[in-house]
Amino acid sequence: MDRIFGSSSSRKPRPTLQDAISSVNTRIGTIEVKIKKLDGELARYKEQMSKLRNGPGKNAVQQRALRTLKQKRMYESQLGQLVQQTFNMESAALATENLRNTMATVDAMQQANKELKKQYGKINIDKIENMHFEMEDLLEQANEIQESLGQSYAVPDELDEADLEAELDALALEEEEEGPSYLADLNKAPDFIDEPPVEMAELALPEAVKST
């Protein structure tokens, strides 16, 4: 039976929508060529009739022109139908392509949604909050350590500013009572050092010796 009728696997695949569009476009091209040819014939008949007088000859040419015009109108009608068919098929192909792209987008979004759910399922909010609290405790401990290391052991923690001011006033008062001290300024020397030694000796001699 397969040899007579052929097996189902040997059948030609069904034409796709694009194949149908290509086939119709080929027919449209063929009809357009025929219409152009008929236009040429009508132009020739019109020229012949313009040169003939009324009579049997002119009537014969006129009849041929009418038949040619009918053929042209028939082809034009077929052409219009084929153009409309092409438009409908192209619209269907466009809608199919848009639907295919939409389905691909939906599939991609669904896959992404599954992946997001899978990833978010691995996240434990409680652990994140506990980690946040632990981080705050560690930072607080670090601040306490820094404050402890920055303490001064030579200066008391609490100093009374009034006591300090009173101590400064007492030091100033002691300096006024004692008078200037050479130890306060090492660069300042006594005035008698600048006097010559001879004058110092004369001051030490008696009046009798001076008169001589």
C-alpha cells in the first residue's frame, strides 16, 4: 500500500505562511506584467482608431479594443484580490511574530521569577538582623577601647577650674612679693659687671691715697 499511495513520511511538508505570501507575490508580479502588456495593446488600438474613418475597419479595431479592456479589468480585479490576500497574510504573520515574541518574553520573565524566588529563599532575614545587631555591639566595643586607650594617667579625671584659677592667682602674687629674680631671665646680668676693674679698685682705696 505504501508503494501505491506512499507513506505519510514521504508527504511534502505543509507550506508556511511565508511560503503562501511568496507564492501570492509571484502571482501578483505575473498579473502586473499582463496588465502592462494589455495597456500597450489598448494604446495601439486607440492610435489606429484615431486614424480610421467610421466604417467596418474602425468597428473591428474597436471590438478588439473592448475585448482587451475586459481582460485588463479582469486582471485588475484579480490583482486587487491578491493584494488584499497578501495584506491579510502579512498581518497574520506580523501578529504571529508578535505573539511569539510575547510568549518568549513571558517565558523569560517566568524563569527570572523562579530564579529570584530561589535566590531570595536562601536569604534569612533573622540572620541579617542578628548580624546587624552584632555589628553594632562590635562598633560600640571598639569605641570603648579607643576611649580607654586615650585616657591620660598624669591628669586627674575631674579638675575644678575654680581651683586652677585660684592656684594661678597665688603664683602671680608670690612673684610680685619676691620681686624680679635673675634666675627668671638667664640672659640678664647685673649692672656692676659692666664697670671696669680699675674703678672698683679706686672705690676700695682710702681718701688719703686718692689725694696723693
